Amino acid sequence: METSDVRRRLRLTIEAARRQASERRTRADAAAQAWEPFLRNTAAPVFRVVANVLKIEGYPFQVFTPAGGLRLMSERSSDDFLELVLDTRADPPGAIGRVNRGRGGRLITTERPLRPDTPVDALTEEDVLTFVLDEIAAFVER
């Protein structure tokens, strides 16, 4: 194997890796720009309506907006919550639904994409409501 051939192929690999990293950063930046409007205009209103309905049904939940996220948390236990966060580590970047449940002395945390392979600016109120309804059962069955 010739050194010049290895060097040429290595340079091509390095250039491709740099190009892919640049494209990934561009996608992450676009997702981050779309994230705040999505939280404010789409997800937060759904979380607030759900919290109000849960409260009426006897399950007190509150909505919080920690930096860069949105959380629907039980007033009975701060260990029990649903939240939405932006995952920029994934490619493509997307919304992640995280569920945290306290069970005795341990915490169980699960994560799943809100809607797989969907850009943030294409997510809808229905996507948010589907996530909440799929995951809220564990908190209201007790």
C-alpha cells in the first residue's frame, strides 16, 4: 500500500467528515431557531389545557417552562413529570418527550421522539397532545 494513496484517501475522509459536521450544525441551528416558537405557540397551549383538565379531574398538575423546555409536573410529586426538550445531538435534530416517574425510592426516566424524523417546525398540536395522552396514563392510574 502506497503512502500517497493512504494520504489521499485520508484527506477525502477528513473533508467528508468536516462537510457532514457543518451540515449537521446547520440543521441543529435551524431546529434551535424553530424550537422557541414551537414551545410558545404550539406546545405550551396544549400543556396548559391538559393541566387545566387534569386539575378539574382531580389530578393537580402545573406547567413550567425551564430554559429551553416545557414541563407538565404533578403537584403531588416533583419526581412525576412529562417534558419536551430539543435534542440537537441527534441527526436530524428533533423534539424529545421525556417522562420521569418516581416509584418508591427510585426514578424511572424514559425518552422518545415526539414524532420521529420530523423537523421541529413541522410538529403540530396533535403531535404534542398524542404524546401527553400516551404518557399521562401512568400518572393517573394510581
